[in-house]
Amino acid sequence: MTILTPGPTEMNYEVLKEMLRSVNPDLDEEFFRTYRETADMIRNIIGMSSDVYIMSGEGMLGLEAAIANTIAPGDRVLALSNGVFGESFADLARRYGASVDVLNSPYDEPFNAELIEDVEKYKAVTFVYVETPSGLINDIAAVSEKIRDRGPLFIVDAVSAVGGVKVNCEELGVDICLMASQKAFSSPPGLAIVAVSKKAKEVIERTNYRGYYMSVKVWDENLAQGMFPYTPAANDILALHKSLRLMMQEGLERVYRRHEAASKAAVEGIKALGLKLFVKDERYSAPTVTAVYSPVKPEDVLNFTWRRLGVMLAGSWGPLRDKLIRIGHMGYTAQRAFVAEGIAALGAALNNSGIEADITRAVKAVNEVFDSYGL
């Protein structure tokens, strides 16, 4: 069985083994050092020198924590949206009482930064770096130019970007960077990772968030005493620590190059099957996931690849639910063998549905891309 979804992903056996260790995170000083080292590695990966919090909960917890800690009723928020998760950010802000303006851009194109004006009147701007449901990576640098140094917090959902593409939060002016363990870090689901700039910490100090579980203030108070505000998901953190160590041993530049190769290989394989990418310009096909129009009912494709071939691909969400098939190639699965298997499985599903697809040609296209990268 092979999981080729855009998270949760397949995991390296060394990462899985970490889940078997017995540990009491509340009493074991060595575990607290492991937590600190894990946070340090994440800081290094995202280019942010300030605080990182590893909270027990799926990635959406991080998005909510970002809003909860910084937004009070009546605060103005600008949500930049060209996808399902851009809309989710706007909804979260409304749930916390914010006055939300939404700038919409087409789902199949990078967000149009020229739409952004007068950001000074907002307390925060929310943005999604990689829209996983559409397989699109946005031009974060162009958006950053319109926001940084103009007042509002720049809150970025980088859940499906970090680990698959180089991110430097301080260069981009990102104030809160949101991540999750089960995406390009290829460790178990269950951890929301929240990186917070000094500027954001100042806003948090002034915002009267009265909750506990997600409170950055509560985390700071406890970490300063060498303890956690609640018993953390210790085995998930051990697995994440191992996954990050493996990334560092491989070298981040090679990791990013491997994702670039995987993305281009998936695109070429898709084209060789005679299918059409969802994104208009393949340069903005995400390094971690490729989305393609399905010529038959997506459910039929997914059922065939999983039940008959043991390969799990993904459909999509929201308005794209009945249109797209997605192949994940993030973290551990950003490799030749996994991409080739996904493309071959998709081709077999098409043939089973009566649509002629040349699997041999498609797999050859995948291999040629990886050969060109020397991977």
C-alpha cells in the first residue's frame, strides 16, 4: 500500500520507529531538550529567529491559534483568497469577531498582488502560500512587497509549502508562519507548528485572548520554567524531530531540489497521459502537490487506484471536489519511485475507465525529469 496524498504522507521507517519509544514528556528533561532542538531546526528551515511553538493538534489548530492570539472583536482583517483555505482563513477571523474584507483572485492563478491596496487600515493580512486543494503555489514575494513594513501582521498558512520550498520568513516579512507535521515534514499528523515574530508577540501582548490551550502567553510562561502548558503529543514530537534531523542530514538545498524535480516530473507525467493541469501556468504548480482535471468521475479513479492497486491518490475540496485528482509528492514521497508509481496508477485508472493513456510513455517522462536533475 502506498499513500500519495498531499498529507498525511508516507513516512521513512526511521521516523516511524520513533513512535515506539516510551517517554514521559512532563518529567523527562531530555525530552524537553528534544522539543527545544526540534523548534530550533524549524527556525532554521523557515528563516525566523524568534519563537516557535509545537502544539498538539492538526494543522488547522495553528491557523486558529494565529487568529485567536492576535484578533479581538472589531479588529479589521484582510483575507487574500484564491482557494479553499484562503476562504477558511476569512471564516476563522469572522468567528473571532473580526471585520473581514476578502480579496478574491481566480483559483487557477497565483494571487494577483496588484489587488492589494491600503493595507495600513488592517490589523492583519492572511494569506495561503500553497493552496493544496488546487495544487497551486502563490507568489509570496509579490504579495509580501505590498504588505511588509506597512503596519498589519502578515499571517501565512505555509502548511503545504515549508519543507518543500525554501522559505525565509524574515526576508518576506512574515509575522506568523503556520506549519503542520504531516505535510512536507513527513511525520505523523497531530502537530500544529506556529512561528511568531517579535512584532506579532507585541500584538499578542496587547490582545486580550482569554483562552488557554492555544495561548502563546501561556506557552511562554510554561516554557520559561522548562515545562509545557499541557502534556504534549510526545511521540509525534519525537517522530518530527527524527524527520527534521533526516532533512538536515540530506541538506536543505537538496531537499528543495528533490521537490522541484518531483513537481516537474509529475507535470510531465500528467501531460504524457493526455491530461490537463488545473493551474493555468505550470510554473505555479506546487512543488508538493499536482492537481489535474479528471476526465471521469474522480471517485471512480480514486476507488480503482486504492482498492485495486493499493495506491492512494486524492480528490479535492469545495468547488473543486468533483473536478480534480491530486498526486502528493511532498517530503519523503518527493522521490522518483513514488512519483512514477502515482502516475502509473492514474494511467491504469484511466484505461480502466475506457480512456486510452500511455503509461509507459508517462513513466518515461517522469524518469527523464529525475535523470535531468541527477536524482
